Amino acid sequence: MLRKLSPREDLVLRMRFGVGGGSEHTLEEVGKSFNVTRERIRQIESKALRKLRAPDSASKLRPFLDDGA
């Protein structure tokens, strides 16, 4: 998905939301494939979505990098 996600976070989101042509899976189904609880998958999903929503560091620094030309 994006480089800021770990491979595990990327796969969890792909499985949960059916990204890349796959079908959507429940927390329980994803948890079984990772051998963790559905609560742990919910936590991983939540963290991954927070990362995707966070403003990019480069966009925060851009005003300081413009030379005004």
C-alpha cells in the first residue's frame, strides 16, 4: 500500500478491506490467518489507519524549503 506501513499492517488492511482484488475479511478471519485475536487485528488496523491519516512529514517541511523564487 504505502511505504509507511509495515508489511503486517499492509496485509491486514488489504485483507480487511479487500484491496488488490481480494475479498473483505472479518477481524476474526484475519486474526485466524495471523494466529492472533480479533482484538489484536483491530489494534493493528487502527494503528495502520492512523499512519495513513497522518500528515506527511515532507508537506510539513515544504514551506521552509521554498526559496521564494
